[in-house]
Amino acid sequence: MDIKTKVQGVDPNVQPRDIDGISAKAANIYEALAIISKRSQQLSVELKRELNNKLEEFAVSSETIEEISENKEQIEISKFYERLPNPSIIALEEFIRGDIAHRYVEKEIED
């Protein structure tokens, strides 16, 4: 799924949330925060990779100080990513909507 569709309608500003509502979707608030934090880290890596891939299109193999020029498309792409909500806010919205699937990894007991 594209990042533009993921953040559609997500307010980039931090807002107060109902802790009881968040913790009701997990065993407790700490588990909910661990799930949100893990998803936030995944989103952060995904966003960085996506931005780098888009900016690589503009990379010039032999850059010298004289050859560096402003590219309006590159600037617009950078500004778009700067205006995106923080990955933690996106992850929290996904968790509240129920878009995050989580499971427990059982440890194997060796005999």
C-alpha cells in the first residue's frame, strides 16, 4: 500500500487519546504501546527506504560543486515527506482502527 493512502485523513498533530480504549485492544497499555512502537519502527524504515528510492532518480554520479543545482521535483518530494505525520502517529491510528495484526511468538522449550 502506498504511503499516500496510508496517511489519508490522519491528522499530523499530536492529540489526546483515550488510554482505556487503546489498552482494551491488547492485554494492557504496555503491550499496546509495544505493538505501536514496533509498527512505528517498521513505518520509519519503510518511509526512509521509499524516500531514498525516489531521490535516487535524481542522483548524479559525478557531482562537483559547480554541477549541483536545485531540482524542483526533488524539493517537492522532500517537502511531501517532511509534512507526513510522524510514524508513531500513523502507527497509533492503525492500531486504533484495528489495521495492525499482532501475535505472540511462543518460545520452544527444548527437552
